[in-house]
Amino acid sequence: MFKRRNPLTALQRLRQFLWPREGWKRATLYLWRRTVRLQGSPHNIALGLAVGGFISANPLLGTHILWAGLIVYFIGGNFLAAVAGTWVGNPFTFPFIWLATYSSGSLIMGGNGRLSELPTLSFGLIIDKPLELFQPVILPMLVGSLPVGLALGVATYYPSLWAIKIYQKRRGFRIEKKRRDLAQRNANKPMNGDAA
């Protein structure tokens, strides 16, 4: 019923993922509005968003939603908000997140954290010999994803909590005002017997 008449090709879906047809501003605003309208306490929704932000630092792309669901299951929070929170990591922020996770992971593991230690990467190397990248690249990124993810989670939680509390409070006022107005209109309506 709500499907496209002409389904998108794989290339069109990739393009839509990298650059939404409506633009990033509108897509982000839509996602934010859907998130703050979720049912639940502001803490649960903000915690879900923070879990998603934490997981977006994980370099294992394609597993973010799985990890977010697992963490939300154990510590609580809203799963749908966690899925939305994984968009902290997006095509624009991933390069910065990956550089930060590699640098911090290299420092934690005893390196100097400089990007000059990073081996020369090529698409062929990634496709042909991915296991050779584990020790010099993926492992430092996995280790570094913990402090970077924690920072992203905290940076996501507090502003989200504040914004969701304000939104829910304003929404409650609007609903209460509509209820009062409707009750007042019903009280002012003449009854069927009064009209004669």
C-alpha cells in the first residue's frame, strides 16, 4: 500500500543514503522529530540516543544496530532512539570519528597516536587482505572506540535529555489547552431541548 510504484535500484538507494533527496537538513529534522515523539520518559529516550552515539564510534560498520540493541537490553533505554542515535555516525562524521578512534586507540596501546603510523590503505588491500589490517588498524580503532564512544554518548545524552523534556512539557501544555477548549465549547453548546 505504501510502497513505491517503481522500487529504487541499489545505486539509487546508495545515493539516497549518502545524500537524501530532500537534503540532510530536512532528513535530520525529520529524524529528530520522530525521536522526540517516542513514547517514554525523557531519560529513556535520551539514554537510547546516547547508546546509539556510543555505538557509532565502533569501526565495525553494519553491526551498529545489533550492538545498540544488545546494550539497550542490558542497561535500559529506548531501542528506537538507540537506532536513531547511531546516526551520530554518518558519512560526514565517520572520517573524524575514525581518526579519533585510531589516534586514541594507538595511544592507549602504547603507540604515539600519530596518523603517520597508519599503514598505507588502498581499496585493494581492504578487499584482498582484510585480516592484515586487523592488528595495525582495526584493533587500535576498537580500543579507541571506547573512550571516543563514551564522549559521544555523553555529548548526545545531556542535550537530548534537555530538549526532550522541553518538547514533552510544551506538548503536554498544548494537549491540555486543546482539552480545555473542547470542554468549554461543549459546555457552551445548546442542548437539543434548549434550542426549541
